[in-house]
Amino acid sequence: MENIKLIINFLGQLLPAINITLIVSVSSIVLGSLLGLGLAAAKQSESAILRVFASIYVSVIRATPSIIMIFVVYYGMPLFFSAWFHINIEGWNRMYFVIIALTLLFSAPVSEIMRSAYGSVSKGQTEAGLMVGMTPFQTFYRIVLPQAFVVALPNFANSVINLMKEGALTFTIGVVDMVAKAQMIVANNSGGYAWQTYCALALIYWVISLAIDKGVTLVEKSYQAKRKTIAA
Amino acid sequence: MSLNTDFMVKVAHTAIQGVPVTLQIVLVALLISLPVGCLFALIRIYRIKGLEQIVKLYVSFVRGTPIIAQILIVYSAFPSLLNMIIGKAAFSINPIYYAYIVFTLNSIATLTEVFRSALQTVDKGQLEAGLMVGMRPRQIFWRIILPQALISALPNITNATLYLMKNSSLAFIMSVKDITAIAKTEAAFNYNFLEAYLVVWVYYLIICYSAEVIFYLLERYFSKYRRSTKKTTYFNWQPFSIKQPNVSAEAELTESGRGDHAQNRRIKKKL
Amino acid sequence: MLKIEGLRKSYDGNEILKGISVDVSKGDVISIIGPSGSGKTTLLRNMTTLEQADGGHIQFADVDKDFQKLSSKDIQTIRRNVGFVFQNYNLFNNKTALQNITEGLIVARKVNKSEAKKIALEALERVGLSDRQNHYPSQLSGGQQQRVGIARAVALNPKVIFFDEPTSALDPELVGEVLKVMRDLAESGTTMVVVTHQMNFARNVSNKVIFMADGHIVEQGSPESIFEHPSEKRTQEFLTDILANV
């Protein structure tokens, strides 16, 4: 009982830092999806160089620990920028480095998800669309995309949850997010109530993950409902 | 931009001592979590009252929270827990044991889901056929169902292993002397962090890629029964190509194909 | 030899089998025919205890009991005395053709390995697949898989072999090879109960035909009586429909 009270108390102290997590996650999702779209397009492209580049990129990311990616971006980018563009970016908000690292990480699985979703609906549906006289763009936009979206959704949501969890490493380069905040609280209590603090931290992430899962299930259900009514 | 290559060579030499540590963590976690994950999957499939809910909650928690939070919880809670049991000795335990605990607990959740879907891809007809030749359910599980499920789970087990290997790079937070920790200490002397992490990166690429090759060979060896005489599979030499868990899709395809066949024939018969 | 009385089975309140009685004597080849959804497959699955019947009595091997009162030992006895050939073959995917047959012999019947192999090879010979003994199911055609499925049932030397629409999942050109194996079995005196849509088989191979509709046995008798002089209107309709399309 005592512990639950403590956890609730810590929840209150941690929650204000949630905006860092949200900003980092949302920006990386948006940027990562765009980059992922580019990669997916590169994989489908005529140019062999683009295709090879895209697949090497995706496979390297698959074997890269997130923490290493964050460190390499954080320590490498300022050096890279000053050497090549003579721009000093050391003063950047450290959050930007995390966003860039997560964008790079997120784009790889997302490109694969997009590609396989597109592949799963594309062929017959495109042909049918073209044969009823729609333009390729109309066919893509009105027929293929909505179907691919439904196919991709569960995997995409899964990747989003993973991204958010990887985002919990933001603290390692000194941004005060919820994890850093939790560590400070523990330090302030001279190491006391540590596990209760970290449980509060985990709870927050758990709730967000569950919410994303629930949201996806609802969207899927509404799509399935639509399908049924059309079929009937 | 110039990299301190001498330093990189030096880090490569010292950090390699961390490779066995990383592999040890991965191996211990896998060896424990494979059977336990399988057991948990069975609990969920057979809906064992009470236990089912616990497993569900456990898997949901582990999958819904960052590994860093799990590390921090275990690392802060276990020493005092152990203190109650074995006294002061708890605080002098080699931290690698905490790494074993965290990564095992984490992998159990991942593998529970992997086995759950793999066991469900095995057709119910396999069980019925076993019953009709007089085998007992337990015999059918060990001799027919589990071997098939294990093989269809292999691609996802590969994924889970890579995930585990990558996550193990966070063991340094528990002051385990793994690759990352060693490189970090080396780098701190002269602030050569970029060089150090580039070396670590290469090590992870090598480790993960080796794991993928090993799993690929395993898959090839064990799935001989899946290959029809006509098509043979080749190793995809694109390094670390992302394997979608296509096993179930394949199974579904043949399943629906069969249904269609039957339906066609029924239609033919009617016509 | 096998006697079923008043077999009942419902799913979700829908009664699929409304009190079926079947009497199988040694050497019988019984064909069960009828429209889709009439309960033929359900009947087979309940007779062989693959599913638990809601009511009825079975007299077979050493068992003489109501279905609901069957102990797990009784169920084991029944299963050890029947063979079953599935519509989808259900060969063990991780076992070769030969191993599919030896598996039951070795594991369930405790036959020693060399003896089991000998029996299995004979069974494969009988279905004409000796040269495929080391192939996995995925390497066999549907017709070949079903012949292995039949060999697997035959090898256990059961009192009765049940066939659940054995040719329904096959491409039309593969149906013949399976029917031929079944005809050979029938001629060698094997007791068989066959759910089938192959009217030629029912008419020319079996000695008794059961016509089922809506969970009842509408009519049963010799193939001649059913096919030439059906007494029930329902039977006549079914036969006119199906024979018109052959």
C-alpha cells in the first residue's frame, strides 16, 4: 500500500517530462516515415545503385544497437558538419541529435513495412484500376493506398512502440527526459525508493504502448466493419 | 574531419575482450528463455486458468516498456531483494548476473509471442492424424507438433536473437564490462568517443551478421521437409536483409489454396 | 463388428446428427453419400471419437458403452482399432513417407523398428509408392500424399478404415489413382466406411450405401436398391441432381 502511494507520487513528478518523449517520438515518426517512404521507393526503383544502397542501409540498421546509433550521431555529426560545411552545430539542442538518430533507425523497418504492404495489394488491384480507366495516380491513391494502409497498420504501430521505447535512451546524451528525471529523483532520495521510481517510469510507457495498441485495434475494427457492410 | 585511427586500432584490441561477455549474456538469456517462452506460449494457447492472465500481463508489460526501464527496475530492486535472502553478499555479486536476469526476462516475453504464433501455424489435422494412429497427445506434441513449430519459428527466433544482442549493448548501465563499456572507458581518457563507438558499431555488425548466417544454416538444415523437389532456397546475400516473418503467410497461402481447390471442385461438381 | 446406435451431436444448439445408427460387418464396404452439410463428415469424426458425441451407444472391439461414458482407455481402444484417411491427407509434415507410416507403429503400437519398417514398406508397395519412401509430404503430389495416408492407415491393420472424402481435395486428374488404391483394398476384403462424392465408387465398389440428409439417415441398402430404385423422394432428388452432372 505504502509502495503504491509512493509510485503515484513519483508518477506526478515524472509526468511533466513526458513532453520531451512526445516531441522526440512524434518528430522521429514523421521524419522517419518520410525517409522510410524514400527508401521504399528506392528499393522499387529502376536504378540498381539505389536499390543496393537501400538494402544495405536497411540491413546495417537492423544490426545496429540504438544506443550506438545515438552515440555515433551525437559525437559524429558535429565533427562531420564542421569538417565538411564549416558549421558549428555543437550548440544544437541535444534533442535534435536523438531525433536524427531515431529517424535513421525508424526509417529502416518502416520502409520494409511500406514495401510489403504495397506489394501485398498492388498487382491485381492496380491492373483492375487501370482497366476501368483510372489513371495510375488515381489507382494508387484511391485503390492501393487505402488497402495498403490497413495491411501496414499493425506493423507500423509496433514499430512506433519500439521507437518510443528506444527514445527512452535520450537521457544517455544528457537530455532531461522522464528517465533522467527518474534518476534525479532517486539521487535526491540518496538512492532510496529506487525501484518504486522506476516502476512509475515503466508504468507511463506501458500506458502509452497500451493506448497505441488499443487505437490500432479500434481502427482495424472499423475498417473490417466497413468491409463487411460492403460485402453484405 | 579526421579520425584518430591509431586510437581505433587500440580500442578494437581492448574492446574485443567484451565480445565474450556480450555473447555470454545472449547465450544464457536464450538458453533459459527458449524453453520458458515455449511453456508460456502453451499456457496461453491452452488457456490455463489463472496462469494465462499472469503470462498475458507479463508479456504486455515487458513489450510495452523500454528495456532501459526494465534494467533500472531489476538493477535497483534485485540487490535489496537478495540482501534479504543472502545478506551483505548480495552487493558484491558480479553485475553480469543482473544482466542475465534482465535479458532473460525480456527474451521470455518476446519468445512467448514467437512460439504462440508458431504453434498456431501447425495445422490441427496433425494432431488428429496422430490420434488416429493411436499416439497419445503428449507423444504427438513432442514428435510432431513441436518440431514443426520450432522450424516455423526460426526466422522469428533469429529476429529475437538480434534484438537481444542489440539490447545487450545496454548492459554497461549495470556496470557490466561488455564491448560498449570497455570502449566507453577507453574513449573517456582523450574524449575520442566517436572513434570508440564506430569500432563498437563494427563489432555489433559482425556479431549480428554471424548470428544471421548461423540461423540461416540452421533453418536450411532443419527445413528440408518444407522444400519441394522443384524449388531450393538460396542464401540471400544482401547482408542482414530484413526477413518478414513470412512463415505464417506461406502457411496461410497453402491453406487457402487448398480451400480454393476444394471449392473449385465442388463448383465443378455442381456444374 | 461395429455397431453405432442413436448417435447425436450438436454444435451451438444446432443438431447436426439426429440419432444415427450404423452397423458395419466384417468385409463391408459402406459408402455414405448425401448433400453437403448433411452431417456425413461429422458422423465419421464422432464414430471414431475424434469428436465427443452428445449421445448414442457404441459397440466395437472390447467396448460396449454409451459415447458419453467412454473412458480414456476405451477411446484409446477404439482409436487403436480404426484407421482414418483424412480429406486433407494430414500427413506428418516433418516425417518422410516411410516415417509417416512407422511413426504410429513404433510409438503407439511399440513394434520394433526393423519390423515397423518392413510393414511400412509393404504398405507403400501396396499403394505403389515404394520409390517415394524418403520423400517428405511437401515433395509429393496430392494424390501421392493421399496414397501414403491410406498406407499409413492400412499398416496399422485396423478392423475398419474410415475415409473422409478422400478425393475431395485432389485435382481431378489425381482422383483416379486414389480410387484405384481404394478399390484394390476393398477387393482384398478390407472393411471400409467411405464418405464420398464419387458416385461411381459408391455404386460399383461398395456393398452397402447410406444416404444422409439433414442429420438423418434417409435411406440405406445395396447400391442397386439405392441407385436404381430409391424409395425416398429426397434420395431421388439428390441422385437426379448429382447424376445429371456427371
